[in-house]
Amino acid sequence: MLILSLSILIAISGVLATVTEYSWPRILHYIFKPLTTMAIFFLAFYIGRDNHSWYKTAILIGLLFSLAGDVFLMLPKDRFIPGLVSFLMAHLFYISAFTVGRGFTVTGWLLLVLLIYGAGIFSYLVRGLGSFTTPVFVYLIVILTMVWQAGENWLATQQTPFLLAFAGAILFAISDSTLAINRFRKKFPSARALVLITYFLAQWLIALSVR
């Protein structure tokens, strides 16, 4: 019952964070965006309350780094690099969760799909990146590695929780790709909503993978 209650709270808070991204008072966005991630953190903590594995610990640490990234990216003054570093650290902990006890594995078709996607999105962005070229390239490699190993983890185990994590990882990549396109190449009105919706769904699904 608490899992359902927390999920409803996450949904309501996520909607309010998205709506207040476009409208005033802006202070509400500063409240609901981190509140949503905090609720996702507590969801993962509650689901895994009897679980003392590194998987759970790494996911929780990743969510805390994500919370820091949320704060950096929503501040009035541009804190893009600190936000980028925070989310990069979150992905490194997610990678460690997805590879614990298994190590890195390679499924050719999955790696090929992600390499094609990564090359395509970076080629599209590179003209507008300027001084951010190297940080964005490094971040792209890390997040795609996170998606790759989330997929490998599910393919190796065929367990539903890891399918949720894989779906969440894909949504995370979609969210960050949308954010990058909106920031560096072409702004479009629905971008901020798409970024937040896919981001919150991604984190929620990853949290649900903790068992």
C-alpha cells in the first residue's frame, strides 16, 4: 500500500513540477522538482528495506546524486557543468549496480544500436556544443554505457525488476537527449515537459527495480 501511495505522490509532484516549469510562481517548481526525486528515493529505500545488497545501495546513491543534479539545473544562474557532473556520478553508480556480481558483458546487437544512436545524436549536437563538446561527449559515453549494461543485466537474468531498470535507463537517455537538443541545437516549447516527464518516469522505474 505504501508503494502505491508513494507512486501516487511521485506522479502528483512530478506533474506539479512540470506545470510550474512553465508558469509562476517559480518557487513551486523549486519545491516540487526535488520533492519528486526525494519521493522516488524513499520509494527505492522502502522497497529494498530488507535488502542490503550493493545494487540497492548504488541505486540510492545514484538517486542522491540525481537530486543534486536537479538542484543545480533548476537554479536561476546556469550551473550546467555541476549538474552534468552530478548526473554523470549517478550514472556511474547505476552502472555499478547493473554490473554487480556479473561484470561487463557484451551483446552485439544491443551495443551496435547504442553506438549508432550515440553517433547520431552527437553528430547532430556537435555544431552547437562549443566549449561543452568534451563534457557532453564524456557524459554521452557514460549514459549510453548505463543503458547498455542495464540491458545486458536484463538479458542475462530475464527478471522483471531488471526489465524495469532497462526501460528506465532508456527513458533517462531520451530525457537527456531532449535536454541537450533543446539547449544546444533547437529550442521547442514542449522540450521542458518532455525532459521532466521522461526523467521522472526513468527514475521511478529504476527505483522499482530494487527488490
